[in-house]
Amino acid sequence: IAQSAARAPEVPNLSGVWTRGGQTSTPGELPLNARGIALREAIDESLAPMYDCVPATIPHILGGPYNVQIGQQRDRVILRFEKDAVVRTVWLDGHGHPQPTAGGYSLQGHSTGRYDGRQLVVETTKFTFDPGGLEDKPPMVPSSTQKKVVERSSRQGDVLTVDAVMTDPLILKEAVRFTFQFKPTKDTL
């Protein structure tokens, strides 16, 4: 008896330029542990990287009023953000993407993804220490190199929903959830 070929995952169409629209859900207060509280109190907001035009990271870059362009390729998804010209590459599992080096930390981290049903699931790790990595508005809360963000992007009609869960065991007591909705736009970046 011949076996059928493994089914390829269903790939939702997320490509295009998206603008913020619809519902947003962000935490009111972060569940900081003692280290997180001490770091929040130690951060001098006037020295925040955002004042030197250092780009925002995930999930905060999703909350601004700026457009994002999603380009889906066979082996990766490219996210281009209007804000600060940030470009994120999400390497799709099963395509032999480059692994980060042991010291390969960066401001935007290292992102890998897979399709799960009608969702794009992206896991980002390898973030550098960032004075505004967990909360980028005063009072700012830094993130450690243990920060991890898992995003689930899905589309229903003309609504793109990104549900992001952020953890950082060195600073947070528990995971924090963000939800952002977008709608298509004909505007360019």
C-alpha cells in the first residue's frame, strides 16, 4: 500500500501593507519580580535609547501608528516596519535557515517561524539587553537576554490579528499578552 505524501501546511495569505486598526489589548501593569522593580527604578528615562532613534522591538513596534509590510517567501517571511525602517526576517522551519551564533544577540533578536493551521507562529529569542525592552514608555522596564516573544498572526477577511506573548524570567513573574489588529492599506511604506 502506497503512503500518501505528507500534507503541506496551509499557508495563510498575510502578504501586503497593513495599518493599525481594530482592537488593541496591552497589559496595564507588568507583573515584575523584585529584580524588575529595581531595574525599572534604576532606568533614567532621559537616557532611553528611543531618544537616540534606537528602534523599538517586538512587541512594542506593533503598537505604534505605523504601517508594516509582510512579504511571504518559501523559506522566510520578511516584515518591514515603517517605524525606524526596521526589517525582521522570520526564518521558516524546515528550510535550513542560518542558526544564530552563540553570541548572536541583537536588538530585534532571532526569529523562526512555522505555519500552524491558518496562523503564522513566530518565536523570537536572542535579544540584547534593552533599557525599554519590556516597557518602552515611562516608567521604562528593561529586558534581559532571556526575553522571548511568541507571535501568532492570523487573518480573517480584512483583519490581521497578531497575538504576542512576552516572557522574561529574569524580570517578569509571568507571561504578558498583547493583541494588535491591522487592516490592509494601499499606502506604501
